[in-house]
Amino acid sequence: MSTDPAQLANDRYEIADTLHRYAFGLDHGDADSLGSVFAEDCVFDFTPAGKKLGLDFSKLTGRQAIVDALIPLLGPLDTSHTASNLQIEISGETATLYGYVMSQHFMPRQGSRRGAENALLMNRYDCELVRDGEKWRFKRITIDNAWAQGDPEILNTLATHRVLARKSVPPK
């Protein structure tokens, strides 16, 4: 473990940047940015938050499985994620990150409409990261909900709509 203050500061910056790239990828539907934050064998666990919010979301394992699930679910929404209160502990090539991420979700093209239905979520993130060269990547993300306003069912509505739309397309 490095005791060099400059290296520790750089590692903390890179770890925070990992969470910011994650938020950017979700908010912009950017699969490359989102995928860049996960280790190949990352575990993404939204089930603690999902249970509190009444959302059925299975634990995901593997970078591609996570990106393939999150981009179609959140990418089309008018959404924003903001991270705060980050607590970072570094131990050699691994680190833990605890923090809050506030996310605001509107149905597509409804975010700027006054009075639009939305879901405002404050979630607690408990993460393990691994160093991969100069970058840090998530090895595990566990998300629990601290509080919610609005209608978190927006997330299910979009997922259900997309499934029904795919089923209504005639086979080629």
C-alpha cells in the first residue's frame, strides 16, 4: 500500500472518476462509458433497493450482462445521477467506496415538462474496486435505497413497455 500522498490523492481521484463515468454512462445511454467502469466479473446488486421500491431487478454478473441490462432500462429515460458523500478506503490494488447517488428519472422526453411524473431516488452505494492499470474498476456494486419520492414504477413501466414492444414485432 502506497503511503505517498500524491499517489493516494490520485487513486482517490481515479476512484471518484469511476463513479462519475458510471453516472455519465447511465445519463447519456453511453454503453462504452458505462462498460469502462466494470471489471470483467463485476457483480451488480440492486436487489436491496429493488425490494424497498417494489422493483424486480435480479443481481447481474459480468460487465457485458450489466451493460446489456442497464442501457436499455435507463438509457432512454430523461435521467440524471449525482454522487455525494464519498468515503474511499484504499488497500493496495483494491478499494472500497461508500457514497450516495441521487437519481432523477422521467419517461423519455418528459424531463423538461412541468408536472411530469418522475422518480427521485437517494441510494446508498457500497462498492469494491480493483486497480486495472491506471484505472479503477468496480468489482462489486451493492445499491440500497435510503428514500424515494415520486413513482419508482417509472423504471418498471419502461422495462415492461420495451418487452411488450419487442413481443409485438412480427418475426422475420
